[in-house]
Amino acid sequence: MAKQPAPFTICTVCRRAGYNSIIVGSLCGRSYYGKRCCGVISSAIQEKNWAECPSCQAEGWIGANSCAECDGTGWRYMRARPAPN
């Protein structure tokens, strides 16, 4: 398989990576445990924000399954979360 391009958006809460720059500043639409994520989609276009997933080597797949380490994107977000106030 081919390597995936690095994502360029990230949710500020659930850390879901994405590729649609038009939605930067919008609320995240991901749902988990029956609740909607309260994060905002943020821009993450700098190369230093991302590192290839060590499990799938940026392919996003392990065999026939989406990689659980990177949620299938092939990349891991490297910037730390801001400290709570």
C-alpha cells in the first residue's frame, strides 16, 4: 500500500485528524459514547505537527484493518495538549 499524506486539521479535544481545511474553526462532528465531541477543528499544516505512525508506517492499514494507533490516518499528532488553566 502507499503512504497516506499527512493530515492538516486536528480536533482540539478528541484529536481526530482530517484533511478538510474548509472546516477549520467548526465544531467537531465526532461522536463517542453516545455524546458529541465538544472540540473545535484546528489547523495543523506544519510538517513538525505530524510523525508517521510507527505501527503502520503511514499507510493507515494493518492487513485488512484500519490501524488502531492512528485511527487509520497513518500519522500521529506530535504537539502536546495545552495545560489546563
